[in-house]
Amino acid sequence: MINHLLHINHVCKQFGGNNAISNVSFSVDKNQIFGLIGPNGAGKTTLFNCITGFYHVTSGDIIFNNKKINNLRPDEVCHLGMARTWQRVKPLGSLTVLENVMIGGFSITNDTKEAQKIAMEQLQLVGLTDYASKTAGSLSIGLKKKLELARVLATRPKMLLLDEICGGLNKTETDTILAIIRDIRMKGATIVFIEHDMKAVTSLCDWIVVLNSGEKLAEGTPEEITRNPDVIAAYLGGVQNA
């Protein structure tokens, strides 16, 4: 596990008698862009919730930066250097864009001026500097996605978990987000990426794991995954024909 930043070891998550995640294992290397794909209901977001402390696993281990994090709270996971976005962006609409991002900054500093400095750096990175004084609720969905990204980046994470960050965006907006993600990786972060846009996934990711019905169906390079007959039958056929 020398180069692994995240190791998922035989993780299971049950809700009552339902196995949402069943015996899933994989590792994410440092500075990797790692794709997690599969049909709706495959367990992708549930696994994200387990990794980031919103759910506790039923069995198995989640190891981040050589530390077992199974039973930590989300804020404790964040302080270790892991942050996530959500499928549905929900900024604090009455606050300004800058204030929203400062909230992320306050996870690593108690100084208001320092939090503001951190926030402005992230707004510049995602291209929202000109919107700093606008209320977050007034932004378009594309700009809210950028705001969501800036807010989690303000925690200065070692690993960033992105849950359909391109969902609802047009091609131009998606291309902009992908360019930002590549820039984030160049600055040293590791990224785990849930996405249904296969062009985005294959252009961005170094390695991909496919979930289906809570189980790991396959893993490999983008080329290997797009040629895998089991993946095509379970997922890509429907995506490609949509």
C-alpha cells in the first residue's frame, strides 16, 4: 500500500436486509484521477457516503493515508484531508459566493482574513472571482457547480471525491470543469470521480472501477473498461445507445 492513498477492503453496507454494497475492494493511488461508474442504483454514492463518514460500513475497512477511518465522523474525515461534492448542489443561497467558500476555509483556520484569502485563491482557480460578492442563490447551475468545487477545495484536501460534478451541464460547461479538475490534479490532489458522461470519464480518468448492484463488476484502464463485454452488457450499452 506504499503508493495507495485510499484502500477499500472488502467493504459491505447493509440497510436492513438490503446489501447496498457487497464485498467491494479497490485502491486509489496518490495523484490519480480515478473513475467510479455504473448504472443508477449501483451503489456509487452509497460508497462515497461510507468513505466520507456519512454512513458507517457494515463490514470491511476503509483506509485513508494509512489510517483506518471506518467510524469517523464526516468532519473528522475532512480534517484528515478528504472532501467531497454532492450530486445536488446546495449552496447557502443568502450568503455571498465568497462567504460560501470561506466556510470551507474555516475547516483549516480560525482566522477570518486567512479564510478569505484561501477562498479567493479557490475562486480564482475555478473562475468565479468576478462573482465573489454575488449571492450564491443567484448563480446558474453551471456556476453553482464551480462554487461547490471551490468550497471543498478551500479545505485543501489531499483527496477530492466528485459526485457527478458535470451533471446537468452543457458541453462547454463540462469541458471547463474537466480542465479545472486536471489543474487540481497538477497541483497534487488525488481525485475520485463519479460520472455518467463516458466521454468525460474516458478522457479524464487513469483507472476506472465499475459497480453494478452493489458489487464490483470490473476495473481497469478506460480502454479496457470500454471494451469489457460484461460492462457493455450491464452499463455501457445503455449509455452508448441513450
